[in-house]
Amino acid sequence: MIATALKQIGHPALGRLNDRRLLRELAYIDGRWVGGRQAASFELKDPGSGAILAHIASLGAEETGRAVDAAARAFPAWKALPPQERAARLRAWHQLILAAREDLALLMTLEQGKPLAESRGEIDYGASFVEWYAEEAKRVNAESVTSHLPGAHMQVSREPLGVAALMTPWNFPSAMVTRKAAAALAAGCTVVLHPSSYTPLSALALAELAERAGLPAGVFNVVTGEAAPIARRLCEDTRVRVVSFTGSTEIGRLIAAQCAPSVKRLVMELGGNAPLIVFGDADLDRAVKIAVDAKFATSGQDCLAANRIFVQRSLYPAFCEAFSHRVAALKLGHGLEEETDIGPLMHERAVARTKERIADALQRGARKLTGGDIEAGSLFVSPTVLADVPDDALIMREEVFAPVASITPFDDEDEVVARANATEYGLVAYVVTENAGRALRLSRVLEYGMVAVNRVKLTGAPIPFGGVKQSGMGREGSRHGLEAFTDLKYTCLDLA
């Protein structure tokens, strides 16, 4: 069946799969691969070439309800399973993910467009959450409370919430699944996952591996199809006790409103508008490398991307020159091509938004230092640097999912802190300085959930990932990510 599908689709790169069973087109509910009503499906295309990759089952509210049914039935047994056994299933899943690393990375690059090296890195990153939560599953312990009542013993334990609905984005189609699902499963919850319709292959391949790892039927379900009816059904179902969503702040508000009547637990990682602040005492080469890495990973399609680059005026001319030179050398191309640094954008709307933001910035007085080329009829935007970008430009006020960097000068610390904080978002901020006191001061006054000083990479399984203000609520990763899928239960026992 898979061989026939490959022949019909005709994408040559799919022939490189070592394990063709990882290419799944059907949804996964209650341990079965299922299609939608009347065999409805949608085309999935490679954003780098436009070639058809697969025809994915398009499910709706009815099938989503069946997935919740399955998860609710599976919950009591999964909850009752000793945590060591849940941990063993997660460890098996982790090992299978690593063993399938090349195939999973290939599928990700084909459906998302990011360079293959980045896809491999994401598979490793995503697998680390499964390994981490396999260990944390064994550490959800009860604790005694010193009694304030005579003759009473008091205990607090953590109980799994129940069915967890997970909604994941297209920019990290594997890691966002494992970061959410591994925590929920370790806590004892069962899962209904809705991946982005732009990148369902990664989630479906992970479901195939989860089945091989021994996750029982109904514990891990994947529902593919149009987002609105699926999300609405998950938010309205009272058996779903927690919703974890990663996506735009706009959609996050809608999700929160739909969950309000049933008072669900919400974990949300929403939009970002990250500032990167370079002080005059910074080493120029180091600052440029940090800025390039912070802006152009995942072709700029990252909520952690440095959206606003503030450079102190004394270093500003040299930084603009060195930074634009480095950016101009980045290679634009298909993610499977050797040495590709920047892949395509995800869809035509993103290209149109990018054009609009570049034009707006230039109209407001910005200078284009390099790039800005957009190939007609494709999703490729050349790496772009804009200098002297005013704070009121669209590209400075709104999250930009594109390989376009905006630079602006500043004079002093108080000024740049005020400008960096002047946004509804608060996910991550970057600071580059050789002054240790300044680094500590800024880590305190910047209104962001995460601050990286003199480096870019700051995420990982042990840390609590998340933002403040309208960048979200709750945390993912670390022990706090597991706690998000549990409730505290207090028991008071009369010893008499």
C-alpha cells in the first residue's frame, strides 16, 4: 500500500526512507489507523518544490469525539499503571525515535522545509523530552504535611488530570509533540493530539513509533484535519481536562475562550517579539554570530527568533556592516540541498506578510542592507537585513516569521529596556554585553519569561520553557511541565 502511494505521489526523496511504514496518511485513534468520513483527505505539499508528498486523512468533530472516547476509556488503566512501567514505555519510545532519526528528519524537511541538519537537531531535541519525562515519571511523589490539627495525618499527592488535548504548530512538528506528549503521558494522562495540517507526517510517524513502543490503544491518539472543528470539539468536551496549545496569540485567545465554560487547565506557548540587545562593549564578531543564529534559525520561522535587534550607537555602524555581510553569505535553497542555511516559508500568506512588512519599514525610513528578493511563485525569501528601522514599523511591532532582520540604534540602558519592554509579548530576550553587572540588571528588568545572555541556545528538557504577558501561560519542559498535567490532592486522615 505504501509503495503504491509513493508511486502515485512521485516525490523522489520519499524513496530515501529506510522504514516506509513511517510514512502514514491516516489518523491514529484507539490503536487503529483510520480515515475521515467518505474518505476525505487533503494534499500535503513540499513547500520547497510544491510537489505532493501525501494525501492526509481529513477528520472532523465526529472523529475527534471518538478519539476523546478512546482516551477517556484508556485513562483509568494508564493512570493506575505503576510509574516505572509508564517510564519503560517512554524509554522504548525514545530509543525508537533515535533509531529512526534519519527518516524522521527527512520527513520533517520535506513537509516543513527547514534544512536537513536542523531537522536532525530537532529530532535529537524532541527525543530528549521523552527521555527526560521517562525519568520524571518515577518522581511524582506524595509529600507529608506537618499537621496543625491534633490526631490528624496530612498528605498531598499529585493526580493526573485526565484526557489531555495537545495542539502543535508547524515550525517544530516533532519537538512540540514530544515536549507536550511525554509530559502528559509521564503524569498519567492520556492524549488526543491535533498536529498542524501543514506538517502532520512528523506526528503520525511518532504515533507509529509510540505504538511499537507499547503504548496501549487509546493512550496516544492523533487527529488530522481542519483545525477549527477539531479544536472546538476538544475545547468543548468536558472529559478533556487540560489543553496544551502552541501557536499565535490570536488563536490562543480563541482557544482560551472556548475552554472557559468547562474551566479547563490551559498551557499555552504563544507569540513572541524577542529583542536582542547588543551593548557597545560587546565583542563584534561574537555579537554578529549570536544575532545571526538568534534570527535565522528555522529560516526565521521561530517564536524565539530575534525580532528586534537593538545595537548601541557606538557599535552600530560596524555591527550593521559585519552583520549584513554575514547574512548575505547565507545559502537559500531546498532543505535537502547540501549547505542550505535558509529554506522556504511555510505558505503564501507568510510571503505576502513578509512583503508587506518590508515595504512598510522602507516607507518609514528604514534602509535595506541586503536581501529582500522574493522569487515569484515560490515560497523563498532571501535573507534580508533592514537598518534604521523605527519602533512604529509593523516589522518591529508584530511577530515576523521570515528571514528578515530589523536593526535599530539606541543610546543608553534605560532607553533600550523601555523600548524592549514596549510590547504585549514576553517570551524571550537576548542580551550581549561584557559587563556582568549590566547582564544581571537586564535579566531582572526585562519583562520576559526567559533571558539569554551572550548566547542563543537556552532551551532543553530540564528548563521551564514559557513566557509572560501575552506570550502564554504555564511552562513546558522541566518538572514544571509535568506538573501542568496534574492536580494536587490533599488527604486528611484521622489517626484515632
